[in-house]
Amino acid sequence: MDITQNSVSGESRGRPRSNEVHRSILDATLSLLAEHGVEKLSIEMIAQRAGVGKSSIYRRWNNKEALIVEALEQIKPEFKASAEGDLNEVLYELARNFAQQMNTPLGKQMLSLLISTISGSSQISESFWENHSLPKTKEISSIIAQHRSKERLSDKVNVDLVSDLLIGFVMYQLLFKPPSTGLDASLKQGIELVVNGMREPN
């Protein structure tokens, strides 16, 4: 099934309220996902919540999956990555920036919704992986690779796997541990363990 979004450029030019309708559909999709989950969600429910006809939705998206993928893009967490500094500092700043965005009641709700929706549909999971998760993983991997020589990282290190571990580690800290456990210290210690584990033995 194709879940590629249809072009709406012509419609946007011809209808001044098109952006408002587009936004209301995405907002309705997110709120209904939180209430009912991906399996029970339907185009009819979204149209009713957004106050639009089903035709307004199908003009913009080929199917429910395409709509959900774009809606999830609105709440995806951002990893602000930079290669400047030593690797411990770079990875810590990346993790800290991400945690600051998500370490709020609303941020954690957004992460939970993102995870539950992706896990509920293989089509949505594959699309989100290709368009968001994989590029971010590759971005972090590139930063680690740039430090390979300077930090004496082993040639055997799989930088993509390390990137996955780092993202999973930060998500675990945010979603499964209570706020009183000292997030900042845990991030520093965890990243130091990962970086030390990548180095060539003396």
C-alpha cells in the first residue's frame, strides 16, 4: 500500500483556508490516536473531529496510514547534533537537548503516543523509520565516525548500533525512570560508558 502524501500545492494556492483545514485534520488525528489507538482510528472519526468532509482528507492523503505518518511528524523529537568538541561532550549535549524537549508531562505523553502508534502498525513503523528514525541514526553515526581517529575508537565498532543504543538509553531514562533519579548525571555516566566501550584497549 502506498502511503506517500499527495501534493496539495495547487489546492493551497486556490483556497485561503487550506492550511487551517490541514492543521485541524492533523490535530484531530493526534488527539484520536491518543484516545483510541491506531487500529480503531478511522477516516470517518478524523473527519468528524476536524469538522471536515472525508473528501478534504482524501485530497491530501492517499490513506489513513499516510495521514498518521504526517501527524506523527508534528510531535517527533528532534536531536540537535554537532560534531564540535570531544565525543563525550558532543553526545552528552545531543542527549541533553533531546531530554530538555521531552522531559515534561506533555513531552512524555508525546513520546508514549509516538511509540504506541508506531508499534501498532508495520506500515507506519516502516515509513517513520525510513523518513525520520534512520536519517537521525545516520546523523549520530556520522558524528561518532568523525571522532574515530581522535578518540581512538575501535575499527570494529558498529556506529549505527551505538547510535541505536544511545537513542534507546535516553528514551528509557525519560519514560521508565522517575524524575527524582537524576537524569543529567545518568546521561553523563551512560554516555561515558558507551564511549569508553568503543575505545581501543590500551
